Amino acid sequence: MKRFLIWTLPLSLAACSVTTVRRDSPARPTSRPANPLSATRPAPPPPAPAPAAPGKVTSTPVAPLAPVVSETQKALDLERQGHFVDAMKEYLNVSVSSPTPSQQESARLKAVDLLETRLNEEDLRQVADSSDFGFLRGHALFQLGEIAMDRRDTDSARRYFSSVMSFLPGSDLAFRSQEILSQLESIKYVEPKTIGVILPLSGRNASIGQKALRGVEMGLGLHEANTSFKLAVMDSEGNPDAARRGVERLVKEDNVIAIIGSLLSRTAPAVATKADELGVPTLALSQKAGITEIGPTVFRNALTSEMQVRELVRTAMNDFNMRRFAILYPNDAYGVEFANIFWDEVLARGGSITAAQTYNPKGTDFRAEAQRLVGTWYIEAREPEFKMLARERSKDPKKKSVRQEKTAEDILSPVVDFDAVFIPDSSKKMSQLAAFLSYAGVRNVKLLGTNLWNTPDLAKRAGLFANQLLFVDSAPTDSPSADGRSVRFMKDYKQMFGENPSLVELQAYDSALLLRQLISQGASSRESLTRRLTDLKRFPGVLGLLDMTPQREVGRPVVTYSTLSSPTPTPLRKAN
């Protein structure tokens, strides 16, 4: 794991498991048969008492079991009735009155288990405030401390964990409380103008990580004179463990107020989870599904699959009156995610999915997949029709046997019962699939895609579908913005690095610029920065006016591009 601390940077020019759509696999219940001998095997006889010495009278002591059994049964009855606090108190009594250490320990464990799994916050407060519950008060205080941590109420958490150490000195809970208190102390200090970033700066994803870093540096103004912002950089190495450790170091050593990253789906959950645990706001750049659901300090600035599909389906159904769709998707994480979201969005808008077919993302021959999509692969599914057409052809004496010369696709007409085919894959893969779709008899339909299609030579790749392509992406960077920032950024970036920025640099730039402005406007703590991010409205970024959604997603203009009127992909309309 590599780390850097950037103060002001000199100008530098160098610088899945296979799944299927909608396949449910309910868990199969299992049971283990009872051992037939366990119920019948007799217990070993008790050892015979030693013979009494001459002249002495002996007696066998009897343990007072009846009261213990009665108290245990009472605790069980209360537990079954849902009176968990009372049941816990009975177990506590049993732990004191039991005659053997093992019985005492068993009762203590049952009491602790009830406290940790059954008691609500009000019950925990009752236990913590009453001297009747003995050592259980410390356990209740620890649980209350964890609840306070979940709410980001660090002051209350400190009080609870400090009390645990007083009630249970030397215990495991006291040790864990001390660790949490030390962690809270280490994250208490914040440098309001120090931003952390976690990116893959080594390994196979280093190039994309470096691009994002360029955007962050420019967004914070690190190339400008007299900047007051600092950037602490961690290399995630594309490894979740390294990314998690990186978050801890950024927070505890560099005292960052916020973190930008991670970029990769593999490391994004690790960064978001650890940062949220420490109460530090993060702006993820990853498209990883569900990332903002991790916690209230997790935000995202990325063009997500949901954003793309929502705009694509809206355009197809509202502007082109499409109602029936086919999906041809790669059997990988990207393809399955987009296929499911597309399917749901079409149904939600009243459309229908008439065909869906997966393919091997590493394949090159897609004849079978194209024929399955249009119903000419399996003769059995259209056997009556096939036999009738075969008989008609066989009447021509010049023809050889149908099976010798003709295959199903030569005899059966393709069933093209859809207005468009959605292909969530690269433009290169689309070009391969388009050729096989054409060969299978697909005509007069549009092909729909994601922002992976946004390449200048898209139409050239599409063959017969060259003027029938629709895909979505962020608004073009030459679209009007509130203060012309987009044009200036594009010009400055190309002057510095000799090339135009990609979406990666644009999103990273907007993320850093956003934090820079909110901090400059007075967000000097992590809590205040989190609140301002949550309330973000119409922030002028290079990708247009940005708003924070209730799901903590940075919403931005998304537009549909087409090749309907020009070989060069052009927006159908201006971004809102």
C-alpha cells in the first residue's frame, strides 16, 4: 500500500460469477435425522460409594437441585412469553444460586444472549440504570454505546463506553470499549482543507486511477498559486484490504475531512463501509450497485446503471413509441445488472420484454444466440410450422432432402416481435452482434446501448444498423453551464496533459470542486459537510447542474445520443 501527501503539485505532462436474469433458487430445507441410539442408550451407573470405615456412620449429600430447576423453568416460561427483561433477571438469579460453576456460567451466558439479541433500546436503558442487574449493566451500556455509534452520536458513545470500563474493569468488553474510545479520539481531529483520495495507482487499473487523480488535483486547484487545500493520496492497489487500511490512515493520520473514491467496484464497498464507520463523508466514483445504501455518509458521483436505463427507456417509449423490447446481454456482472434494470424499467412503464438471450462475453461466434433470439434455433418449438414448410419445399423434385440442404433458419422465418434490441456491452462487441443479428433476419429495429457506445466510429461498426443506434451518456461537455466552467476546464486540461478528458476525469473534477466549494462556504467539520452534501442543489459542475438525490446520488443531466441523422453520435435534445 503506497501513500502520498500532496500539498501543491508541480505541472506534469507525464503523469464474476456467471449468473442469469431472474433465476430464483429457493433454499432447500435440510434436516438431520436423530441418532436412534441417543434416546435409548442408558446413562452409566453412578460410582458405588466407598465402604465406610469401621465405627463410622456415613451419609450421601444431596445437592439442592429443586430450587434451581424451578428458577430456570420460570426464566424459560418468561422468555417464551416475550418478557425478556424479567427472564434475564431470573437467569441472573440462577447464576448466583446454582451449586456448580458450570450451571452458573450457563445461566450467565443465557442472560447475556437475551440482552444482546432480544432487548430494545428502552430495555437496555432500564438494565443499565438499575443495580438489580449486576454485571449485566456493563453489557447493556456497551450495547447502548454501539447504538450511539450507529447514530453518529459520538459524545453519547464516549460516555457509554467509558462507563463499561468502570462497571467491568479488566473484562473483554472493557478492552473493546477502550479500543473504540481510542479510535474515537484519533478521528476527533479534522483538517478542514485536507481531502483524502483512494484510487488504484498501481496494477492493471493504474492508468484509470491516474486519470481520476488528475481530475481531483484540478478540482482542488492544486495547480493554482496560493491554494490553501491539501490532498492526501492513498493507492488502493485494487485490493479491498489495502483500501480499508488506507481509509484508516487518511482519517487517523492525515485527519481528512472527506474522501473521494473508490473507483473500482471491487474496492468501493470497503472504502465506503470503513469511512462510514468512522463518520467520514465519501464521494464514491464507482458504479457499484447499492453503494450509497451502506450508510448516511456515503455519497456517489458516477453515471449509474439506473440513470442510464431510466433515460434510455424513457426516450425509446416516449419519443419513438416503442413498446416491445429484446435483450441480448453478456453473461457477466455488467450485463446481468443492466439487463435486470432494463427489464424492470420497461415493465414499470407499461412495455414488455418479448425475448432475452445471454451470450459468452469472451465469445466471437454468436450465430446460435442470434437465432435463439428470433426463434429459428430449435425446430421443436415450431415443429408444425417447420414440417409444413418442409413438405412444400420437398414437392420441388430439383430440391434435395430438406435436412441435407436446409437448416431451420433457412426454412423458418425469424420472429422479430420487438421494436429494439438492448445490448449492454462495448461498441466493439455490438458490432459483432449486429452482424449476426442481420444474418438471422433482424431488420427495421433499433439497437440500444449504454455509455460504452460513445465512440466516434460507432456507426461504422454497426453495419446495416448504422443509422438505427441509440445510447445514453452524460451531457456533452460543450453544453452550456452556469459560468462557462466546462469550457475552461476542457481547455486547461488539454493544455496541461495534451489530450481531452474522459468521463473519469470529469467526474473526479466535479467531486473535488464540489467539496472545495462547500468547505470554502463554511463546512469545517465532517458533520456539517455531510449535511451540506445531503442538501446539495443545482451546483454548477462541468457535467451540468448537479443535485443530490434522496439516495445520496449526485444527479446530473443524462442525454440520449443517436445516429439517426448523422454517422456521428449526436444528442437528440439539449440536457435539462
